[in-house]
Amino acid sequence: MTPMRAIRKYCIGCQGGSSKAVAYCTVTKCDLWPLRFGRKPKTVRKLMGDKWLDPRQMPGPDESLESLPSPPPLRGRGKQKRASTMLTGK
């Protein structure tokens, strides 16, 4: 398991198994908060926007998680295939 995947797994556990709760995590003083998506902050900013890395834009404690919209999907290019794999198809 990569360190980023371990951080993501930890954050999901901390938030009771909810990916949506991780996205709206209000524990902004946690050292792992900027990494909670399991990606580098630069990648999150590029794919999802600045809102998700700005602690001031997180919901207050009186807001219900159910009333908040789902975060946009975090899709990237993923791992690139090796040139040899692309040529042989394996």
C-alpha cells in the first residue's frame, strides 16, 4: 500500500467509513487534512478546484452531511502503462 492510499484509508476510518465525510472533514488542523483525498494537494486542486483545500470553505458543525452535495469525482490519468506493455498487450 502506498503512503497516499494509507492516508486515504486512515481518513475514511476516522470519518466512520464515509468518503463524503472525508471530503467535508472539518478537522482542518490535522496534518493529514490536505492529503485526505489520497492525492497530492496540487492534483486535488487541479481536478476538483480550490474549494476542497480551503479550510474556510468547509461546512460548520451545525450543517448536516446529508444536506451537502457530493464532491466531484477525483479522476486522474492513473498509472501509465509501460511502452513494452502497450506493444505486447500484456
